[in-house]
Amino acid sequence: VKGSSFLESLSKTDTVVFDKTGTLTEGRFEVSRVHSVGMAEDELLETAAQAESVSNHPISKSIIEAHTSGFDASTVESAEEIPGKGVRAVVRGRTVHVGNHRLMNDIGAEYCHEEVAGTNVHVAVDGRYMGHIVVSDVVKSDAAEAVATLKAIGVRRTVMLSGDSARICTDVGGRLGIDDIRYELLPADKTEALERVMEDTPENRTVAYVGDGINDAPSLARADVGIAMGGLGSDAAIEAADVVIMDDAPSKIPTCIDLSKRVNRIVMQNIVFALAVKFGLLALTLFGFT
Ligand code: ADP
Ligand code: MG
């Protein structure tokens, strides 16, 4: 906890806003399927891994790891990350786009979507759809317990904000018992959604935002209390946050709020007790008893 004032804000928490990937889920994706239409499966995976080599998004890491035979990163001429959508890179003179359906819509590529338990990562080369890779993530084992405990200790509302698809978000959020689920948000939309949640919060209560990625940093700074995942989290998120959870366990959030309430109670008890003793002695002194 980076300062005592955050302990006071935490004790008044009304709403907790969560990021999904890496915060409520492990953020360790695994490639479960490769579906290619335009090239060999291995070539598709290699092309995607080359393009993703510039990114440190959890999805990129999983695709790079899945391509076990290794690849020559020097063939990547230029590459850029497109937040909330994917990456664009030039590999051996060909433009490669790897990302979600919004990225495919942006470049006007026809894609085929697979209804499976996982995220579809589409690959296009020179604007032509080449296939997709399905990656999936698991919910953290203590996430449901964390959400239930928050409710039990007096948090009125829980919200989940994610850049992922509607189906995955409603599935994860529903299983965890989150009150308000918002999906397909770009990084800027997340901060805007957070601001709207803050407007809906009673005057003397606060909003905590919990996140892990670079794209969460603005929201972590904007919320009354920003909580970052310290293990998996990016440096930018840890820097912007007011509270850092070192072991990435969501169940530490209710623990922290509970502690902050106890700290504030003890502070109040001390002030009341000290003043009472002072007034008592003052009164006795006036009548000459001390
Ligand atoms: P979240 O808010 O859940 O942490 P992000 O905003 O990081 O998610 O990403 C939103 C979506 O954008 C992902 O679910 C994925 O479909 C796509 N995406 C983002 N970055 C990448 C990438 N490097 N490679 C492939 N897809 C990506
Ligand atoms: Mg995240």
C-alpha cells in the first residue's frame, strides 16, 4: 500500500471494478486449436509468432510459446501493437495482421469465426484471411470467492470491464457473480466506463479499479484506489497503482478492504480515547483534584 490515505479510501469502497484478462483470469493462454485456410498450419503459427514477437500481451506470449521450433525474429521488418485489437507487422515484405474480429473488420478481411470456448485470434497476410488460432485462459481459483467476500463485507457493486468478446465475458462474469459486465472495450472506453461508474457512486464512498495491463494504467490512475497485480502485471500498471497485490490473488482485495476498515476503526478509537483522557484531566484540574 503506497500511502496511508489509500487505506482510508479503501475503507469506504462502494464499487470494485475489475479488468478480466490477467486480473480475474490467469492471463496464461494456451493454444488449443489452429485452423488454417490459406497456408499450412505450422506456417500460420510461425507467421503469427513472428508478428507477435513485438508484443508482450498474454495472447502473444502463448502464440510464441506454441511455436516450439523457434523462428527467426530478424525477418520482422516493422511491427506495431494496436491496443485492444492486436498487432500489425511486416514480415519478409508481407504485411501481417494478427488480432480479433475488429482488426479484421478494420482491414476489410473476411474471416470465419469459430464458436468454441476460447478467443479466436485471426491472421491475415496482405489483407487476405489465412486462418485463426484459438487460445483459452482459465479463471483464477479464488476469483469467485473474492467476489462473494466483497459482497459480504459491504461492497455494493462489482463491475467487469474487458476488451474481450461478449460470449467469453458473460460466461466468466456470470460464473463469478459479477453484477455489471461490459465487453469489447478499447483502452480509452475502459476509462470512460470507469468514470461513469464513479458518477453513480454515493458522495462519500469510493471506487476501486483492479487491473494488470498497460491498457489499465490510465484507469488505475483515475480510480479513487488503483489496485494492480504485482506478479503478472506490467510495470506501467504497478507504477500507476496505489495498492499492489504481490501474489496476484483476487482474494487479497477483500482482505485489504477489511484491514483498512480495522485500521480506521483503531485510529478513531485512539483519537476518542486520547481526547476523553485529556478532557477528564482538564476537568479534574479545574477543581483542584490533580
Ligand atoms: P482485456 O481488457 O481483457 O485485458 P485487451 O484490451 O488487452 O483485453 O485485449 C482485448 C482483445 O484484443 C483481446 O481479447 C484480443 O482479442 C485482442 N488483442 C489484443 N492484443 C492482442 C495481441 N497482441 N494479439 C492478438 N490479439 C490481441
Ligand atoms: Mg488485462
